Amino acid sequence: MDSAPRIRFNDRFVISYFIDREFYNGDRGYVTQVNDDVIMGDRQRIEIEQTLNANFNFNPYHTLSLTLRNYWGTVDYNRNLFILQDNGRVNQSNYTVNNIPDNPNINFSTWNFDLSYSWQVAPGSFLTALYRNQLFNFDNQSQASYNRSIGNLLDQSLNQTVSIKLQYFIDYNRIPTMLRGKNKKRSI
């Protein structure tokens, strides 16, 4: 289930919001490998992704963009696990979530804040400055609520990045013409 409303205030300013919620019940997946046994399990997965975008165009060549994104996903395995056979089928096993080496349950969440300024320096070519901060959390608390997971996420250290990128479009069809033009200038 997803939704993506978009509000255009004028020719220069647009805000959009995207939310997607996915619930998978009875999903079967890989857990781990113990000696020669490939362990599989039935699981419940929840994924929620939210993104808020805001773009302001100063003119056709200069744009300021803000993106806020949050992703949360959990994987919660049923207690009893299976062994994968060579023929692709699974058989009951004595393995449980509690007696395998690592807890397979997952609680993963991330938060991104991106602020970028883009300048179109030539047709199809851009110089972009980006500031990004990111939070990341991965643990085994698959039973935690969304709010508790966000609280755990906010307790993590903040990663910050600043980058400048030049993306330049080279028209391959014009290269021979440009090279011929330079040769003519040299012969004069």
C-alpha cells in the first residue's frame, strides 16, 4: 500500500510526500547455515518507507532540493525452522530460533537528510553540492514497535557527508568536428 501526494505551489516550488507500507506474512527465507545444513524459516516482514521531497527552482539552471527519508524493516522468524533439501524442498528440523548460533530476527532502520544545490553549467551537465546526514541502526529487536525503533535509531551516532560532483555531458558526435577545428587553427 503506498501513497504519493504532491503539492505544486507555483512554477518554482514543489513538495511531495511518499509513504509505502508492506506486510508479508508467511514469507519463507534463508536463515543461516549450520555445518552442511541450510536453515530456512517462515517469517513475518514489515517494511515502511517515507520520503519527503522539496524542490525550489531559482531559475532553469539553479535548483535547491531537500529530501528526508526514513526506512524501517523487520524480519521476525517463527520459532521452528526447516532444513533445505538438495531437491529444493524443506523438511522439519530440530533447529529453532533459540538454538542456532545467531538470532536471525532483524530490526533495520535508516534516516537520511539530503540538502543539495544543483547548477546546470552546460546542456546536460551539472555541478552539484550535497550535504547529507544519516542515521543507521541494525539489531535483533524485531518485536519492537515503529516508535521504539525510531527511538533506537535516534540514539545512534550521526554520519555526515559533504560532496561536490561534476557531471559533464560530452556529445560524442561533436568530437570529430571539434578535433578538425583545432587542426585547422594549427595549420594557419
